[in-house]
Amino acid sequence: MTKKNHNIIEFFGETCPHCIAMKPVIENIEKEKGIEIKKLEVWNDADNQEVMKKYESIISEACGGFSAVPAFVNTKTNQALCGAHDKEDIIALINGEDCKNNVCMPHSKIK
């Protein structure tokens, strides 16, 4: 049984090549962990763009000063990942892990 994980949001662009490359990684994680990550397309959906703006500060910190896609946000821990990442980085974000074993490089966290 798959349960929705409302704490994790993936912001993506419909034709973004990095977002497309992340799709099988995210599907694998969802299957392995038995969760469903909330996915919001922001290039063509104004409502989703407004949701992304709510997390702009942590996304832009993770992206090096700007907002971009794909972006992954853990709304419970206020952590974000920017760009294409491997499975381990995404799982660390889902688990709310702080900076360990160099994971802090792609993460941002506002206390």
C-alpha cells in the first residue's frame, strides 16, 4: 500500500531534461519506501508556481542563490535539494537527515 508523503514536494518543469532524468529515480524511491511524493509542475501551472514561491528562500539557498527545477522540499524540516540528485540524497531529504557524510552540500536548512 502506498501512502502519500505530504512533507515532500517535487517541483518540476514538464520538459525540463533534468526533471525527466529524475523521474525513474523518484519512482524507484516511491516504490521502495511505499510512499507517494507530491509532484507539482511549475513551468505551466500558476497555482503550483505560487506554492513554490512559499519555499523560495530554502530552494534558492540550495540552488546557489536562485530558484530552479527540479527542486525537492521537505516541508517538515525546511530542507531543500536543487537539481538532479542520486537516490541517496533524495532519501536523506525524505528522512530529514542533517549534514552527514557530505549530504549538507546539496541541502539547505533554515532553523
